[in-house]
Amino acid sequence: MSRTYVGMPAFPRAAARAVDDAVLRANLRRATHTIRDRRAAAVAELADWAQLRTAAAAIKDRTLRHLDHYLLRLEENVTRAGGTVHWAADADEANRIVTRLVRDTGEREVVKVKSMTTQETGLNAALEEAGIRAYETDLAELVVQLGDDLPSHLLVPAIHRNRAEIRELFRDRMGAWGRPAPEGLTDRPAELAEAARLHLREKFLRAKVAVSGANFMVAETGTLVVVESEGNGRMCLTLPETLISVVGIEKTVPAWRDLEVFLQLLPRSSTAERMNPYTTMWTGTTDGDGPSAFHLVLLDNGRSDALADVTGRQTLRCIRCSACLNVCPVYERAGGHAYGSPYPGPIGAVLTPQLRGTASPLEQSLPFASSLCGACYEVCPVAIDIPEVLLHLRERVVEGGEATVRGVRTVVRPARRRALEGAAARAAGLVLDHPAALRRAQRLLYRTRGLHPRRLPGPGRAWSAARDLPPVPEESFRDWWARTRGDGAGRGGTA
Amino acid sequence: MRVALFVTCVNDTLYPATGRAVVTLLERLGVRVEFPAAQSCCGQPLFNSGHRRPTEPLVRRYTEVFAGYDHVVTPSASCAAMVREQYPRIAARAGDGGALAAAVAEVAARTRELTEFLVDVLGVTDVGARFPRTVAYHPTCHGLRALGLGDRPRRLLEQVDGLRLREPAGAQECCGFGGTFAVKNAAVSAAMGTDKARALVATGADVVCAVDNSCLAHLGGILARRGSRVRPLHLAEILASRDGSGA
Ligand code: SF4
């Protein structure tokens, strides 16, 4: 049974569990620190990185502004090249389309290229319900599938597993999915890779249908692009008779030449490579070469809602490189699963509440899953100001306001349980806006110095559980100033 | 040159020594600093928690209180970043025909974090301080990434007589404070702070210094709870020190 994200707890609770898992934290720390240092080195090699980044953001912004136009061009050109385009408003519709397309071929199994979009729609579970088996062919994705697990990283979905754990999974589970692992398998990376290779080769050679996503779609030619490292993608995209690609509408770029920018940014940001090993591009179908049937399923699933939001829409520039995950101190400690979606880390914290809306506790908690340290924004190759979007979404959760939900302009109500916090915030705002009141509050604090407990009650407990409180001084700065310098120089406004 | 001190509510209430140190330091450098008593909080705790509306009056107050000064100096990178980065965004949504936005544009550009004021405006790095201790400098996120303070704090510290400067491993990583993050995601925040505290202790420093007392309250609290003798101290207090006691 494929696991899903339904009913995941709010971020703080899931994150707290992960913090206590020493093996998980060690795995994540090792993996993210290695890739983060390598990325920094790969990026430092390019003198024009900043310009590339600006160009990428500009290309994406222009495309998004005219997305309706570019999508129609894309459809036109894919169709002209022999492909068929399907439009899916949401995850269910996309899954229904793919299920029907697979059924029409008469096949009962498909091979899959690693795809975030089909994780987002929960395609594997939908296919399974229809009696169709989906085989993941990306190494890490295979590890996740064998372990009946959920991905925890955009690029390395099994980043939470170490080699010893993977060896055990291969030994115990591979047989149930096809060719078993070789006898006496050790946890040497080369042996693990060989076991996966043998296991998967059987699938590649047998499969008649493949399902993929895409990194880019070129509107002017109708070309799709998949960027990968292992070659499993190339196998899936070329060997089967039918290819079905499920792609988010924001993956469009206007012209072929735009790829020049993104194909430099993506590998350096994600795997710290100058160039990724396999870049597969295809345009519709070609007689006697590759799949003879090609279907493109264009997925909205909340993207138009995000696009309607002036501050939030920059999120749709994302090229899923995972650089923001690898530098994120919160992700490193909370792990990917705490984000409750296939999109973990900083990008997940801003993308998920926009795609799914902010009606339930998990989505409401995600914008707060950040210390706003800004490391994500610094490394993002398409310059998404993630802290800005986080603050924007916090406001939506706390104060409500206008948002587009499933295509309808709606006034979102403040989240439940935030009403009390809202009242407290207004009270705090009132005190802070009246320095005389602030002064009274300060003096009360100092007068009661001797009475303060070392550990705080109520919400303060979360602070004092791990930290001593700073000593309370005898007088405020403003009282010291008034005592030693008189009221001098108080200008502009009244106390 | 008219210079106002924006001390910030945290320093005003819990770290008055930092405010006094800024006054001592600036006066020693020949700057007469004024303290407009009508100042309050920059609004960051509210705004970062999603409460934009109650923040707006504090933005307006700030622009009124600090109008007319050549420079507004503050010993908090994070409050300076709030004013320079977030005030324009908040003002843009005030719905008052751009009045607040214009006022913000005026005053935000003249708001400077202490080390910016010292290095960029006064053009000094040797402020005549003496502090014969081993000090680890922690570059806070807002100073590092939002304001781009770069090596200004380091250049100032390097000139302090007797001071031995240490760089902790993973210096650029967040300490885990993050305002209400420390309470809303307490487990992750404490884990981040604990790792940071370990890195600081490993430098062998007696003092951890930063340009934000809020981060230092978090780090100092964790260090103290762990029984460490590393003590937190704001950069201003080191720069104001002449006898090594920390202002
Ligand atoms: S938000 Fe930016 S850094 Fe993060 S995955 Fe997307 S493109 Fe990469």
C-alpha cells in the first residue's frame, strides 16, 4: 500500500519527534552539509551567477504573467508534434486521466521517472486502486517505495536513510517487487547500486508504459525536458511504447534559448554538478524512435490560486533544485516528513499552504516553520524571497484576508484558535504604541524582580524548558536616561 | 549632525547596559546622541507573528519620532532590518495614499545598525576600546543576510586592545532564536541553539558577542542552562569597554 500524507500532524509536533531521532538527525546532517558545501563551490565557479539568477527570475516572472498565452502555445506545439494534451484542474482529475490512459493500453504496470508532481497528486495510490502497479525507477525513490515510506527530500527522497538501512530494505523487500537482491549483499555503495540496476533493468525492458514529470516545457517548440543523474529517466523516456508526462503548468518556459539559463542554474544548485549526466528532451513523437504515443497532462492543482496572489506568485518560479532544503537549519533538524507533503523544507513551507489553502492545522503551521534566517533566499537560483512569502502567509493565517481558493476570490477568515492570540497582539500593540504604558509595565517587572521564577508557566514554558532567563535589570534604559540626562532631546511625538 | 538612538524595546527593558554602552561609545567618539523618549518597539515581534495590522501604528510612530534626524542608530541588526526591509512593505499597504510610504522612505534610509554607523558614517574601526578576553563573534542572520553587515563587526573587534577573536564553526548558521519561533517550534529552536552553543564552547572563548541581544538571550540562556561559563555580551558593550569589564 502506498502511504499518503493525509492526516499528518501540524509541523511543531512532527518536528519535535524528528529532533529526538538521533539516527535521522545524523543522516540528515551528514547529507545536507556535504551537498551544501559542494553547491557553494560549484556556484563560486561562475562569475556571472548573480546575473544568471536575475535572468532566471525575470524569465519565470514574464512567463507566469502571460501563462495563459504560453500554455496555449505549448498545447498547440505538442499537438502538432504528435502528442496529446490533457488539462487537469486538480489532483483527482490528473489521476483519473492517467489511470484511463494506462487502462486504454491494456497494461497493468508502469515504470516511473522520479516526479514531484505525481507525488503531489498521489498517483501511485490511485493507480494501485485501479489495479495498476507503478514501479519507481530512481534509486532513492525505489528505496522509499520498498520501505513503504514517504519521500523526505526533493532530490534525494531517501536522504533520511543510511547505507545500512538501505541494504536491509533491499535484502528484505526487493523480492516482493521483482528480482531479489543478490546473496550476501553488503552496504558498499557500488554493490547497492548494482543490486538496484539488476532489479530495475528487468522493469525497463518489460515496461510498455512510462509515467514521468518534466523539469521544463518549451512553449515555442512543444519540447519537454527531464534532467537527471542516473539514466533511469532516459530508459523510461525512450523504451516504452506509451509515455505519459504529468507536469505542473508553471514549468513552462517561452523559448528554447531560455534553457541556456536554467540548465546552468539547476545542476549546480541541486547536485553541485557543472552539468547533470542525463538531459532528455523530446518533442511529441517520432516514427521508429522512442514512444509512439505521448500524453501531456497539464496540472493546475492550486497553481492558478498562487498565481493570483501578488506576493505569493514568486513561489511558482521554483525549479525544485532543493538548494533551500540543504541550507535550512530547520529542515536539517525537523526532517522532510514533518512538512506533511512531498515538498519539504523552505519551499514546502511556502508552496504547500498555497496549493492546498490554509484551512487545516498542518497548512496553518507551515508558514511558522522557520526562524526567518534567510539562508534559503540567499541560495535560491530563481531568487524566491521565501522569508517574504512566509510572512505574507503568516498574515493570511492570523489575520485572514483576500485570497483565491480554487479559482474563486474569497475572504479567508483568521484561523481558529488564533482569536485569542489576535486579541493579545492588539493589546501588545496598544501598550507599545503608548510609551507611558510601556514604562509602567517595565517598572512592574523591575519591582517584582525577586519574585520571578526560574522556569516560566504558560506559553513561556517553551522558552524556559531549554534556556535560563536573562537577569532582570534594576531600571530601564529610558529611566536611566531620564535620571542622568533629564528628558532632553525628546522630539517628535509625546511620551 | 543630529543623531538619535533607537534603543529598541528589548534593550530598553532587559538590556539597558547595551543602550548605555552605545551612548558612552558615541560620546567618546564626539557624537552627541539624543534619545527621543516617545520611541517604542519597531513592531517586529507582532509583524513576524502575522499581525500586520497592529504593527502599522508602530511604523507610523517610528516615522514621527525619528523624523528630522540625520541618522538613527540602533544596536540591533534585526530591528534595523525590520525598519529597512519590512516597513516599506507594511507602508505600501497602509491605504493612505502613500503618506506613510513616503515617511518610511525618508527615515528607513537613515536608520543604521551601530556597526554601519561607526564604519560607514564615522569612518572608524579603532574606537579605543580595551577588552582582554577571548571572544567568539556570532554573526546574526539579520546582520549577515538582511543588512549585509559583512566584516564590519569583525573589523571593529580586531582593533580592540587585548581582544582575542575566535570564529565558531558553522558561524553563518542561524542560532535558532527567530522571535516567536523559539516558542512556536521550541524543540527545533532548542536543537539549533544547542548545536550553536556547542560550536561556541569549542572555540574556548569566554564571551560570545553579537549585534542582537535577542539572539544572545536565547544563546546565553542555553549556555547557562548547560552550565557553560561562556557569557553573552553585546558588541556595543565590548566597544565601550576601556578596562575589560564590558562597559
Ligand atoms: S525554492 Fe529555490 S532553492 Fe528551493 S527548491 Fe525551489 S528553486 Fe530551489
